[in-house]
Amino acid sequence: MRVALIGAGFASRPHVLALHELGHEVVTVVTRREDRARNVQFVFPNAKRCWPASEALDAGVDFAIVASPTNTHLEVVTEAAARKVDLLCEKPLGANNDQAVDLVRIAREAGIGLAVCFQHRAKPGGRALHDLVRQGTLGQITGGFLHVPWWREQSYYDDPGRGTFERDGGGALMVQGIHSLDLVLWVLGVPRRVVASGSRSPAHKLEAEDVFGGLLDYGDFVITVHATTAAFPGREEELWLTGTKGTAVQHGAALDLYQDISMEVVASGTNATTATDPTGMPVEWHRSVIKDAIESFAEGREPLASGESALLTQRVVAALYRSVVSNSWETV
């Protein structure tokens, strides 16, 4: 496949390495910065640096990866749709729910393939958790909690626009916690209502939150959510789900199952993490997402993380942020 890489910041690194491992070719890279283009050209020497995205998409590409700032996704996908280019879009779809809805609609009306990079669905522990719940191994779900205790230096937020609502759509929930939250929603579905609070810790100066807490109310049970970039020194995320027949603990790439006093390792994998390093994501998860996207478009089936399914996650995030403002429960 001839691929256009749109954006060459932190999020692009695992995409570049995954594309190389899969045998695809990045022919154009969209960035204003020559140093970022050189990082891509180290792996794909013939990649042409382009600006704006329309120039890269005009180069006869088969597939595009959208890894540009969140508030540019709608514009980029509109350009790709006009050229009938299938694509994989980084999360979140848009800086707000309206942008996300428009993006999915434009892709659908153009008839192009749209997958979203929610790679936690592809990691071994994520897939295994999904299967355990679907198979009823845990029995009836009785509760759980999601804990994302990550760390970022202030220099991370010093990058212009990072941690703002206009560009990113939010902070620790929207940018960091959304991956694990998406896994919860992929496994359990959408809650009835949510309540949340967000704040800025002494560790950072930013517009949005770097500490987030909330509850997902499913009627018969609740899931507690905590996501932060102010938990020095940072460690991998954990998701606990409890049921009437067992408890599952997903941490990093792994999944442990408790059905008596002993523990069974259901899944394991590379435990590289972005808990402390934004570039530390394991390449194999991205490789799986890209491979699935390209194959699903060719076969005419839904990808692992479709645009429509990603909209559900964006809708829950929007309700959580509304709750932060209203200081009350919000329906999803």
C-alpha cells in the first residue's frame, strides 16, 4: 500500500514502525517541521514532506493515517473523502462531539473505509477481557474500576496547544484515559449515566484537567474511573472487573483471572507503555490495528474499531465533560 502519513508527532512513531513491519510504504508525510519529516524518512527514505494534507493525498495514495492534532481531523478526513482514500484516524475523532459526528458522517457518505486507533482493543489483555465477558466467565458484572496513573513532565504541556480544549478537546481523560475508557465501553457497552470531576494539579500548568475522576452507572453496577498525568513516576493502567463468578484484572498487555484463591494468567504481552513516555507504545498493537483496518476495507467488513463504535466512546467522554461543568449526573 502507498500510504500518506498526516502528522509526524508523538503519535506517528508506532504507525511508522508498524507500516514498515507490514511491508507498506509511506510515500508522503504531512508536517511543517523538517526534523519530524526526517524521523519518518529514516525508516522510509523516499517519503516526501508535504504541506498541507491535500498535497499528500493527491500523490496517488491508497491509504492514509491521520495523526495530526485532534482539531484538524475533520478537515483532513474531508480531504481524504473527496479523494476516496481509506484511512485510519487517531483518537479521539474530534475535539468535540459535533466534530466527531460530522467526521463519521462524511466518511460514510463518501463510502470510504474509516477505522480509529483504539489500539487497546488489539492488545492481548484487551481482546481476552472482551472474550471473557462475552462468554460469561465472570458471571454477572457487579462493578469495577479503571486506574490510569500516568506521568508527564511540564515540557509536554509547553508544546503550543497541548492540553487545551480547542486543540485536544480536553486533558487527562480525552488524551490519555480515553484508550482505557474505550476498552471498558467495548467490553461493557455504554452506561446509562455518568458523573465526573476534573482538576489541575500542582504538577502542571495547562488549560484542561490533568486529574480526572468519574463514575459510569450501568444500573446494576458502577465503574469507577481515574485518569491522571500527575502520578509521578507513572505506571501502567489497570482495569478491574468483578462478577458473580470471578474477577478479571487487566494491566498493561496482560490479563489475570481470579475464580478462587489462585490466579490464572489469561493473556500476556509486551508491557512497554506510554505511562511515562508518549512514544513508548508497543508497535504490535498498532500493527494489529493497521492490518485489521486494511483487511477489513478490502473485505467489506467492519474494522476492529470502526468510526461508529468510536462515536460511542466520544459520546461518553462528552457526557463526562458535561458533568464536570454541571456538577451533576449526565445521561449518555
